[in-house]
Amino acid sequence: MTKGTLIDTLILSSILVGSACAAFAQQKPARAADGHLMHERPPLFLKEAWKQPATPGEHPVSQEAVSSPSLELKLYGGSAKEILVSGDSANPGNPLNLWTGVTTTPIAVTLRDKQNFVDLTDLGKIRWVTRTSGFHVVRPVVKLADGTSLVGDAASGTWADFNESEKGGWVQKPDLSKVDEIGSADLIPGSGHGAGGWVNVGQVEVYGKPMKR
């Protein structure tokens, strides 16, 4: 697990994709002989629902919160270590999730497959279960194989309940044919426990083509 100031840098730089873009590339698909577009739906690349802590209650996030042995957790932002594992795997109304309420800086959480990069072009996408409060939204984040990091401006957010949504398409230029890490960002400091501002990120699925490292 690593942490750093990546998100603080992203906010101040042109790496933050503009208002016409999000964190997924849509490259031109092939055409069949009759001229129709050919789309190949990518397979499920990773799925993470987080691991129930051995003792009840909230716990600081760490590699131990990752249920899949093939995935590595990466943390970015000055207060990323303050992200908490919350919820209960046995409670569908409050599933296991990563909660940003006590963070004090912009943060991001990503997952890295130990054996593969992922190709997110064409119909590559994220599907996740999220909940937000206040002005907070959940933004997709990718780190490319060349070290470039991108935060999307197409965000998810609803306060009423945990909701499933997908992110894909939209970007003009970034080449997402070889992505190293993929995850989510909250660019506003949390407000603490109780009503205020924060995000919850529950189960995460990524659909894309695996590419051996």
C-alpha cells in the first residue's frame, strides 16, 4: 500500500480532465462488412466488495480490507490513511464500504491487479455502489502504465441510499489501452461523523480486457 500527494497535484494541474471529458476513452470501433459498428463487450476484470474486519466497528483502510488476493490497494492524498472501512457485509442497507468522512484533504483510492494491466477502450467501464452527502461526489480515477494519472469529471452521487451506477465513454484524447490502477476520488475534505459531507464507496467492478504485465 502506498500513499502520497498525487491528488493534491492533480487539482492544481492540467491532468484534471476538462469539462468535456471523463476518465474513460472511447476509441473508434471496427466495422463489419455491411458497415455496422462492431462492439466487443469486455469481460469482468476485477470485482472488490471489501473484507469484513475481524472486530466490529469502523477501521482505517489498509491492504487487509481487500478481499481479492490478486489486488493491491493504493492510497493517495495527505489524509488518505484516515479513510475508514465502514458498514456490514450482512446488511444490504449499509454494505461494506470505504468512507471519507474524517479525511481532511482530497483523496483517492485505487486498485492494482498484480498480474495484469487493463484495456479500458471501447466499452470498458466501472460499475460501483456509492452514496454521497453534501456537495461530495465520487469521481473515477485511473493511473496509466506510463505514470499519467487522470481524474474524471463525470461523477456519481446521491444521498438517499446506496446506488449502483456505471462510468464509461466520453474522453477525447487519453489513451486508456494500458491502465495500471483504477479507483475513485473524493476531492472535498470530509465533515466528520453525522450529517455533512462525505462519500461511501461499496462494491466496485471494472470491465476491460486484461493485458499481461
